[in-house]
Amino acid sequence: MGKRSPDATDMEVGRLIRFHRMNAGLSQTELGQQIGVSFQQVQKYEKGVNRVGAGRLTRIAEVLNVSVNTFFGKSVFSEVPDSKSVSVVQHLTVPGALRLVQAFGQIKNNELRRAVVTFVENIATDARYNS
């Protein structure tokens, strides 16, 4: 039997595990300890390389304080328009992204929020910062 490539569903479940783990402020090691696996196994789950069994996924959901249903069905993180099929979850798992979103949510001034979005978009599209 040849090496299996990650299934799209396994990858999305993994991204959601990573998102909720990060949102809970847990490291891979901490989550692994609480569910009885190594941090390497958590990494494999998050990348979709290894499938998460039903019992293990139930335990992960309990530790992360979310419903098992959170990992299936129509994701609240649907595809972002014009993103070439990159889910919001993928963007939120980039180091620092969750902190940026949390800080952004604390800005009360609408004009300032728009200015921050424009600033970040300009940086993202400037070739000097993306090579």
C-alpha cells in the first residue's frame, strides 16, 4: 500500500483543530498531553497527515471546549472571495494572525479600522515586503 496523501476533509479538520487550539492558548505539547498523544502527533493531525479517530476528536473537542460538530459540515470559515481557495482558517494559523485579529477587534473607531486594513493590504501587495 502506497503513501496516502492528505484528504481535503482531514486537512480542514486539522486546520480547525489548530485554529481552536491557538484560540484556547494551548501549545501542541499541552494539547497532546491533555489528549494522550505526543506534540508530533498533534502536528500530524493539524496538517491532515494523520486522520483523527472519532474518540480522539471527541476528546480534542472537550479540551478545546467546542462541539465535535465544529470540525464538520459547513465551516464558519468558508472560502474568502478572491483568495484562490485559501480558507480563513489557513490565514488565522499564520503566526501572529490571531493576535492581529484580536487587537483589530478592540479598535472602536471605524475610520481608524479602515485605515489599518488599507495599511495592511498595501504592505501585503508591495513586492518589497513579499520576496
